[in-house]
Amino acid sequence: MFPFFRFLARWFALAGCLIGGAVALMTVASIVGRALFMTPVPGDIELTQFGIALCISLCLPWCQLRGGNIIVDFFTARASEGTQRRLDSLGSLLLASMMALLAWRTAVGAVSVHEAAETTMILGLPMWITYAVLAPGLALTLLIALAQGLLRLENHEEQGSEVKA
């Protein structure tokens, strides 16, 4: 199961990077268009907001898998390895809880916005799509954090490393 998480997280991160790169190129095109031709890319702000949110959501699972989240260990640096592992486990389980809440509310928000038929101001894009595409990245982060937290509790994993197969 964990190799599957690694596989999915890697592809999510690659997709997120491509989306981030596309947003950067679109921003450059919009700035150049505005400066030279007085015509920016229509809806560039809407597209940037959507693209960067999607990029972040898709990169979160890889970050969690690789232990890339910020850990403030100033107060626990001298704690025993067992204490550090239990605290890391608690942190992963708390992150899993937060991701569960975010994934759930994002999915509920997508349904609600779909029912209301809301669209973006400039491009008229359906807003529910913006919410719906964020949920998979949040859900995968939830699964990875939950697995890491439970494995650390069982003492099967060294602290700070990715989930092992």
C-alpha cells in the first residue's frame, strides 16, 4: 500500500509543478501583454488563484511523505528518541485530522457551489471545479499522514523519514 502512496504522491507533485510552471508562464505572458500591447491575459488573477491553490494541494502529499514540513524541535532536541517519535506521531495524526476536515469541507463546498451555479467574475468558469480539484490532494495527504502517525506509534519507522514499504 505504501508504494502506491509514494507513486500517487510523486505524480500529484509532478502535476502540481507543471501547473505552477504554467501559472508562471501565463503570468509572464500577461505582464508582457499588458506592458507591450495593453492587453493582459483575460482572467489572469482568477487563473493564478486557482492554479496556485491546485499546485499547493497537489504538492502537499509529497511534502508530507518526504518529511518536508517544518518541525520546530528546539524544545525536543534533547528528548529521548521515543519521546520524539511519539511527538512526531502526534503531529502526523493532528495533520491527518486537519486534512480530513479540509478535504471534507472542500468537497462539501464544491457540492454547495455547484448547486448555487456560481461562476468566476471575469471568465465565467464554474467555481465548483476549483473546490473539487483540491480535495484529492488533501485526501492523499490525510492518508499519508495517518499512515505515518500510526507507524511511528508502533515504532516501525525512524523519525523524519518517509513511509517505508
